[in-house]
Amino acid sequence: MTHPPLEYTVSHRRVRYARIDMREGELMLILPHGTDPGEFVERHYGKIKKMYDEVNEIKRKAMEGVKEGYVELLGREYRLVEDCKARPFIEKNELHFCPKDYRRTREFIKGMLRPGLERRVSHYSEMTGLSAERIFIKEQVTKWGSCSSRGNLNFNLRLAFVPSDFLNYIVLHEVLHLRHMNHGKEFKRELRALYGKELPTKDEMMRHWLRSGHYLRALGKE
């Protein structure tokens, strides 16, 4: 039986079992070397089609309310103004930047994000009795944040474009990894108790990921 075609990418890797990834809102088939993608899709078409439809719905919801030529940065909306005569700056409700110089724009956004991250890390450190060594802001490919064995906390630049509550969740999540270097029962129990709200669902997290990716591309990230 021939099914309607689906859009997906394929990555052959040294893995034992095939899996389907949905990062960046696109389906990726991660397959063991030698696996024929067409045969794999044909065998598992129903499951893959269901995930494909779910991803497209998440992508649609992620872009609800997004206005062309604007960016939501740290809870405020700014009109984007292309300006290559100066370094990035904010004037009233406008963000002036040069699309051809993403490096400077990235550093400017980092500078805006850092104070809020540091305040939250300090707040949750006092709450938990934990202390981070250093805080880094990076452009991680797949993660919102991470905690190193040395006690350093790494946060994704994308967090500059998410709601405050979600930023709180990510910071608390990483601070708790200073005590629990896993996602076991104790970690989850403490996370739920201290966050005090329903934890974000996978769909919510993907919506934030897709929306923040859209804003980064609007600022010149290729």
C-alpha cells in the first residue's frame, strides 16, 4: 500500500534502535546504518503520520500572535528596525540591529538576558541552599540549559524570548541539577514542590522552542 508522502529528514547513526525526533518542529528519522528510510516509514507509517500531524499543529500554535517585523524580548514587544550604522540598541519600543552582523546582536541580547538569569539563579540558590560556580549563555542546539559537573550553569540564548514563568522553570530546573545530576524521582519531586505550578508539557516546550527560533532568525541567525 502506498501512502501520501511525508516531509522528514534522515540521519543514519551508530544506534541500535531507530527513533523519531521532533526538534525544531521537523521530523527526523534517526536510523541505524543500513536501514532503508522508505521501508521504515512504510512499516511505521501510522505512528509517523500521527507525529507529523502533531508537529504541524504545534508549529501552528507556536506562531499564533507572532507579528512580522516584531520580536518579543524579555516580555516586551519591539518593532525591528534594520540599522547597520551603529551597534544594536533599543529606543522606545524599537530594537535597532544589523541583520548582517548577528554576532553583535547576539551579544546585545545576551547582555539583556543575563541580569534576569542571575537574579533567578540567586533566588533559587537561596531557596535550595545550592550555589553555582559560573553562569554561561550559549546557543545550545537541543537544550534549554545544562549543569556541568563543575557546578557551572549553561542557559540557552533562546530564553530571552520566552515567558517569565517558563524562564523561572528552566532556571530552577538547572539549579536543582546542582544537587541531582539526573531526572530521577527526587529531582522531579523537588522541582514540582518548588515551582509550585503545573510543569510545562513537551508540547509547550516545543512551542517556545519554535517561537524563539523564529525570533532568532528574524535577527539574522542563519
